[in-house]
Amino acid sequence: MRAGSATSRRSPPVGWPAGCGLHVGRLAFDITDDGVGFDPAAKGYGTGMQGMADRLAALGGELIVRSSPGKWTTVKGRVPVRAAVLDAGPVTP
């Protein structure tokens, strides 16, 4: 949600294609909007995206933001997952 909220403030989207899953020992998510985009090098991270980057980094992960002025924004997150967690199976409430 935070990724979608952060991208919508910078570039109002019409749609938010999103994905989440496990990939070779990593939990990964990505969300892309089709808004107006921005230049990440010129703007840097705002408070919300910096918070996401800090949280992912604390878990050994990373935040990747790609955007292009006039086009779109994609926010991707990757966090390593230990084999023991993967072998534990689904969590039941």
C-alpha cells in the first residue's frame, strides 16, 4: 500500500499493476503506475519511500525505484528469506 500511495502522490495513476511472490530465496514485490512519472535522480526519496527503503534495508533487502518523466513509476522491493522460513510452510491464523 505504501508503494502505491507514494507513487500516486508523485504521478496520479490510472492503474496499478502489482505483483508479490517468492523468487529464489527472496520475497519480492513490485508495483507500477501509469501516471506522469518523475526523475528519481532529481527528486530523491520522499519520507514515505525513504521509510520503505529503511525498513527493507533493516531486513537485508533493497528498494528500487524506476521512473521516467512523462511516463510511469515502478517501485520494487526485495527481501532475503531464509530456507528455514520457506520450509515452515503456510502460517495459519
